[in-house]
Amino acid sequence: MYTLSQRLVFIGLALAGGLLILLMRQFLNDYILSIAGFVGIYVILAVSLNITNGFTGLFSLGHPAFMAIGGYTCAILTFPVQRKGYFLSGLPDWLAGTELSFFPALLIGGLFAALGSLLIGLPVLRLRGHYLAVATLGVIIIVQVLITNMGGITRGPLGLNGLPTLTNLWWVYLWVLITLYLGWKLKFSSFGRSMLAIREDEMAADCLGINLLRTRVQALMVGAFLAGVAGGLWAHLVTAITPKSFSLILAFTIVVMVVVGGSGSITGSLLAAVIFSMLTEAFRPLEESLNVYGIGEIVLSLILILILIYRPIGLFGTSEPGWLSPGKRKSLSGTAGD
Amino acid sequence: MTGSNTLQSELLSVEHLYKSFGGIQALTDYGLSLNQGELFGLIGPNGAGKTTVFNLLSGVLHPSSGRILFSGRDISSNRPYQNARLGLSRTFQNIRLFGDLTVEDNIKAAFHMPLGTHFWSTVLHLPGFMRSEREIARQAAECLHLLELAPYRQEKARNLPFGLQRRVEIARALASSPRLLLLDEPAAGMNPHETEDLMETIQSIHARYQLTICLVEHDMNVVMGICPRIQVLDQGRVLMEGSPQEIQNDPRVIKAYLGAPREECHAEN
């Protein structure tokens, strides 16, 4: 349970973030602002993957696939009606005549991604071990192929461009907050403890009455939902989406963020996502001037190797900073109050 | 010492249970009957099939044939979590704690099944969620206190010494509010002093909750002192069942343990 002062800290941090965005939008140019948007999207991706991989111990690589599902769903729903008939001839009439505003479109995109993860999760999560990694790897390919071949709905390999620029920092920040809230709430709750128990020892968890399949599928779906939303935000930040937008390399980048931050630590994923995505952007001018591309990835890989050698549990391990964790402050009183 | 004579209703009944792993017959025509409130001992030399019995009872393994009835209900094809929900709780021979979680969180995780809330009420912070978290915290504190684990509640489970880890595991099994508690070699790897302590704890739990407990032990002397009724298992078959005195004096038991001459040698360790 949280103390009042801890709640105030959370509210304070959220307000400080809002203030920061207010200042950024006032003083920074559009290029920097779009980079900030990407940083926020990476935070959503890393923290949500941490719920699946870090809390529940499911090694999923499926985030790009779920982003693609969410991104395309959202893009089709917000696509201007007058251009729909020409670009997307295969849409059924009721869909061709619909144009949703951003928030419901994002939600539906996320729900579709969660539905996709349910279809994968139900058969695969019955198995033990790392089958999920292989299966989700396959899903990235399957989703790409499907999108490429469903030309009437997705415009095939050309992708959808000229999407309305709906994503701004406020939208990203709202979803960052929702993601952090979900992660935090789950981690410090009975439901979250059942997820952690599965990660630590699935047989013991099973023998304590925890339904492994159900809990795992739920963990995968939460991650997929947020990835789907992130895909929608991404599409409307870049204002274009193609089957190749969300590739395996992206899955790799997000996994690295989770591992380096410490799988199981929300704070760790948050910081790792911020640092890595800013680092990659920082190397971009260098790459362009030297005409050597991929320096960012090399540095990313080097950091991963060093972390795996010297601090395999990641920067934060599985824990959060003590001053943010519930119950730590009054550890001597028997039953913690509210 | 025990209240086994007050209620003679049968809680668990196992009939003609067979289990084979490939060509190896691990259990042959196994039978067991446990009464409500009994403290029962299951002993046998290494490799006799004791842990296999527990794995079948808890649903970790499924029998090749035969029936397991738990308070009249056939549970032989249940998954472990289903058995746990019916009130069957167990510990493991090679301790399986949630190593990275604190002692307190290990116990709280066990309270999830009887008391915890699920996804939506957690995420939406419904009133039921706060109530359940408060109740879990209260009962976990009580459970920790009862097993004298309160001083270690913020320690990570994996950092505790062996004897305490065992204690945490028993506390965790108790937290899932079982009707039948299966303890798999609780004294394995403990020194005589720790063993004695543990046996006292088991007896006090048994008396306090009127709980039915089935205890697997490799070391005969451990169970002799506390279990009024004992079953001996050897090479997957029930050798005999009876009071400690009857067991101690039976030549077949002595033979099984001390390895009197026989054609097949079974591994001594």
C-alpha cells in the first residue's frame, strides 16, 4: 500500500512531465519534438514488453507484429473518407464510410493487437520454455506477409502514406502515463504477484492454484494492447505506415532496452528506453556526415554486451527505487495500512 | 497427541494406482486412504516412488491407470492448480520458492488463489481490490508470525539459509488454506536440531488447524516420533502399513532399508 506522500510523489512526477512537455512545445522545433515523440513511444514499448517478458517471464518477440496490427487498424480507421474509396478499394462499405477520431481509433487498434496475441497465445503458451520466442518471431513474418497481400485493405507493399498528423506529445505522454500506471499497478498487486510467481517457478505457482495459461495469456495481451497503441501513435507521427515499418530489428531494440534496464523493473525500462532512443538519434548526424550507417546499433550492441558481462540482471535488477516502492517506508509496522 | 479419532471420515482415497515412465514401472497397484485430521507418514528407501505418489496426488503427473478420490471427487486427471483450488497443497523435496521475491511476497502470492482479485478490478482500482490487498497483507502477517518468519519478511527468499527456506515453503503451502497438506521430505538436508524444530512446527500446525497432513520421509526416525500411522513403500509397491512399532519390527522393512541380499541391486543413494 502507498503512503500519502508517495502518492504525492507520483502526482508530482506526472505534473513535472506535463510541465516539461509544455516548455518543450513552446521552445523547441518540430524535428526535436518528433524525436521526443519517438522517445515516448519507445518508453511505452519497453515498459509494456517488460510486463510480458519481465514480470511473467514470457520471452515474446512479437511487439513489432502487434504494433503493425494496431498501427494499420488505427490508420485505416482515421483515414479521410474522401480518399478511402480511391486508396483502399477493398474496404467494406460501412468501413469505407467511417472516419474515427484519434483516441477511439487507437483503442480499437490496441484491442485488435490484443486479439491477435490471444490467437497466438492460446496454443503456444501451453508449452513450456522458449517456444513463444520462436512463435512470435514467426508472427512478425506472418503479419508482414498478410499486410503485403491484403492490398484492398492495406494498399499492400506501398503502405499507407499521407496519414493525418494526429500524434503530438500530449497524446504520447497520456499513453506513457497509462502504460506506467498499468505496469506499476500490476507489479504491486495480487494479480502481479501471481505473474511474478510464474516467472520465478511455474510448477510451484501451479501448485498454489495459479492458472498458468490464463495468467500468461493475460500478460501477453496487456503487452500486445499497449504495443498496438504504440503502433497507432507511431503511424500518425511518421504519417506513413508500410509492411516493413515494424521489423525484427525493432523487436531486438526493445528487448535490449528491457534487458539493460533490468527485466522486471519499470524504472529500468523507462530509463533505458529514454537513453537508448536519444542515443540512437544523437548518432544520426554523425552517421550522415561520415556516410556510415548503423553506428547507433553498434553502440547499442556494445552496451548490451557490457551489461551482460558486468551486470547481467540489468541496471535496476527486478526492483524499483526504494522511495517509490510501496510498503518499504514503514516496514516495521506489522500490517501496512493505506 | 493427535485428534485422528474424533472424525473418521475419509478425505483421500487412492485405488489401484499405476504409473510408468517409458519402460520403468514407478508405481504398482498403489493404494492409500487418509482420514480427516490425520498425520500420516509415507516412508521408503530412495527411489521407492514416494515423490511420484506426491506428484500424482497434486496433479503434477497423471496416473497411467487407477483412481484418486479427494473428498469423494475423482481428481486423477486434474491439473495442479485445480487440485490446489480443491484444497490440496504441497511442498517440494528440492525447495521451490519464488527466489527473487521477498519472504512476504512469497506468502502473499499463495494468498492470491483464495483472496486475490483479477485483472480488471486491479487495473481499475475497484473497491474490492483495496479490500483484498488489505486482507492479504493481514493474513500474510499472521502466517509469517505463526511460523516465526516475521523478522525475515523483507529478505529475498533465495538469500535465506536452507532451514528457513523450508519453513517459508511450509508457510506458503499453508497460506493457500489447504484441507490436505503434502510435505515432501521436509527434513531433507537439515541437521538434527533443525529437524527437531521442524517436527515441532508440523505438529503444532496439525493441532492448530485440525489439518490432514501427509509427510514423505526418507529418514525413518523422523516420522516415527510424530505419525501414528505409517506406510512403507519399496520399489513402487506398498510394503506395509501400520503403527511405528509394527513398522520398526517388521523384517521386510529392515530388509528394504538395510539392503539384505537380493538379486537386483537397487541404488543405495
